[in-house]
Amino acid sequence: MTEPRKVKIFDTTLRDGEQAPGASLDVEQKVKLAHQLARLGVDTIEPGFPISSPGDFRAVQRISREIGGVEICGFARAVKADIDAAVRATEDAQRRRLHLFLSSSTIHLDFQLKKTRAEVVRLAREMVAYAKGFADEIEFSPMDATRTGDEFLFEVLEAVIEEGATILNIPDTVGFALPEEYGAMFTRVMQSVRGSDRVEFSAHCHNDLGLAVANSLAAVKAGVTHVEVTVNGIGERAGNCSLEELTMALATRGEQFGVATGIRLEEIYAASQMVSRMTGSPIAFNKPIVGRNAFQHEAGIHQDGLLKNRSTYEIMDPERLGIPRSMIVLGKHSGRHALRHRVEEFGIELNAEQLETFYAAFKEKADAQKTVHDHELLQLAGQAVDRALEPYTLGEVQFAAGSGTHRAASCKIRDNASGREEVYTGSGEGPVEAAVDAIRSAVPEPIEFADLELYSVSSGETSAGEAGVTVRLGGLLHRGTATNRDILLAAAEAYMAACNRAVREARSQARKGAETTVS
């Protein structure tokens, strides 16, 4: 077997990705994300644009000092001051690259740079030669290359190769190219540009036409050895080539490409969630690989097939990607097989009569609210078997709001094991924090609050909100979701659901351990 060719993943989430409107990151956030990118296994991190702000300079400098085993790239315009800043910011990196860019298309030269082609070639030569005095690895990007035209593009590339550039990045800056065009462009450059055999090639694609991943795959087929990506595909306008989509396309259809990456697939989901939270950029439900619906199935026919053999409707294993989600979403299209399977996962056995009662109640609820969450499912199953199945039941919840610095909440909670019902109070800077504080008082296990996601699931004055809460107990994560017209109640119900799940699983494991000890 031929050893697959290595394609290096160049991550620009912290530079081009951060340029997405509203996605600004502070220094600490950039450092944390850079550590996660290193765990993910990217080959190169572009942590920012050092000349752009003191904060970006400090972030690039700290990442260069703290993170080893990965190349750090300093980004700069073809301007001496930019290059000097990039050099200073990355001087402590174990391995570094300087990345220079300069526009090359006629429309950019005429309306943005106000320079002639001869002036651009001269400037490209001078700045690459200048940068070469500081670093061995020099990347050069002719911005808007896909609208430049071969003749001038070749001239610029030959000039920078002569001055010492080692990596040529040919970017589709405005997402204009089609896959066959983009791949063919690399082929022509490799065949026609003098000195191309002495350099490596990189692809950088934007997603304006939804083709960033397809174009990057075309470039891989054409022979590039570096692909520039962002986590979740964030970036200017419609974003960049998505790291998770590109790497999973190569991992899933590797035989078509004969290449491999060094990405640790099990870290993909953690990286995606971290980027989403820190940039405040929600992930579309139908986003490939990391979207909420990517590995969830509601249709009864699909659910039946999945229960028999997962590969009937899934081409990837979500657990391999670190995605802690059930593959089946229960809604009005779900069938009896899926419903029975889900409650059996909770250790609940239903006879034929109970199943029919449960199924009828489930269908009624699913018609009313689209998706039935696990805690609601357990409530319905409990009604069918005439006993409470959750450790705790959340009753009436009240919030005290105002313009002061603290909010208060009271929650009536029933301990279903003892039958005792009490009212618990809590406080916090916000109402959700207050409700969490109150519910935490009722649960003796040391549960830690990990994450909160809020979504609108409809529009208009009668819209409902969905809350997803993740908690941690004993090093394990547990998630609860809830939907309610009152988003504060949805958050409280989701937190209670997550706590119930954590307690239920912890007690189940404890029972199994006790049984093993006795036997």
C-alpha cells in the first residue's frame, strides 16, 4: 500500500476567523483557543494580525511563547512595519512562518491599492526579500488570485520565489471560483511558474458561493500540501473553508485523495463548541459534522434502520468526533421501535398496554412542541407505569426581577425517592444563575454547571425558546434540554433535566459497582 500524502492543516480561526463581524476575541480567549487547536493537531496556527492592535500583538506573542510542537504564523501586509511587528510577536516561537499578502487582481490594484502591476511586482520582491532576513519559512499570498489572470499571477509568483518565498498561497479571496477552475489554476501554476518545484502550495478559500470546502478539496487533488481553514468555517462575510468539514471529507473519502491529515478527530467537537461560545457565533442546526442535527434522526424509517445497523443512515461515527449526542431525536415522525428503545436505555420495561398508553401521550405532546426531550419522555413513561422515574421533579418556579444588582428565584422541588417536597431559594446576578443556585440546593451530589445554550425555536410574540444545559459530575458531562414560552423556565427545566440525568447515571453506576462487589 502506498503511504498517503500528508496535507498540513493551517488554522486561521484566530486571524481570518476572528474577522467575522462580532467575533472579536480577547487575549485570554485566543490563548485558550490556541491550546485547543494544538490538542486538535493542526500543523500551523495563525494567531492574529500583530500590527492591527496591541491586543493582537500580545496574543500572538503569548501563543508563540506558550505553545510548542506547532508552527506559529505571523501575518503581515507587504509593508515593513507589518513585517517588523510580525517578527517581534513570533520571535519566541519554536517554529515560525511569516505570511505576507499583497493584492494582485486588476480591480484591487485600480480601486484599493492604486498601484500599477510593475509597482506591485517590485513591492512583492522587496518585502519578501526583507522578510527572508528574519525567517526561513515565508508564505506569500497574491490576494484575489482567482480574479487576477494567469499572466500577471505567474509573474508575481515567479518574482517572490526568486526572493526566497517557500510557500505560495493562491487564495480565492472573494469565494468566486468553481472547484474545477480552482484545481486547474494550481495545476497551471505548478506546470508553468519557474521555480514552482522548489516551493510548496497552499489553498485558502472563502465561502461566498458555498464552495470553500469543495474548492479546497479540488486544490488537494491538484497537489497542494497546505490547506487554510477555520473552525466552524467562521470568517469574513460567509466565512472560510471549514476545518471539520474538510478533514472529515478527507478522512471519510480518503481513498479518493490518497492523503491524510494529523487532525485528532476526537477533539473536533470540543474545538467547535469552544469557538462558538467564545466568538458568540451559534452553530447552525444543520451544519455538517458539528451541527445539532448532524447525527440526529427523527423519521421513523431512519430510526428503525439505525437501530438495526448504524451505517444504514450514517457515514461517520459521532463518538469518534467527541460528539456526546444521541443519534435519535423523538418527534411526531418517530415510531414505536424508537420510543421503546429510548425508554429501555433508561432501564424501563413497558408491556404492550403501557406502550400504547405511552405512545399515544407521546404523539400528542410531539404534535404540540415538535421535539420531546428526555425528561419529558420520562415523565410520560412514568405516567404509563404510575410512578416517578426521575430522581427529582421541578414544580413551580418564580423569579424576582428588578434593576438591582442581584436576582432571586424560588423553586419547588420534589425528591421522588422520599416523597419530600420543599421550596428552595437562590440568588445571582441574573435570573438563570439564581434558579441554578436554588436547584443546586436540592441536589446533594457535587454537580458543576458547565454550559448554557439558548435558541429561539419559532418567531413572533408567541415564540418559544429552547435551552440546553450541560453539567459535570465525576468528570462526565451530562446534557439536559427543555422548551418553554418562558425562556427562563426553559433554562431552569433544562438544568433540572441535566442534574437528573447526572444523578440517575451516577446512582446506576454505583448500584452496578455494589452488585459487582457482592458477586
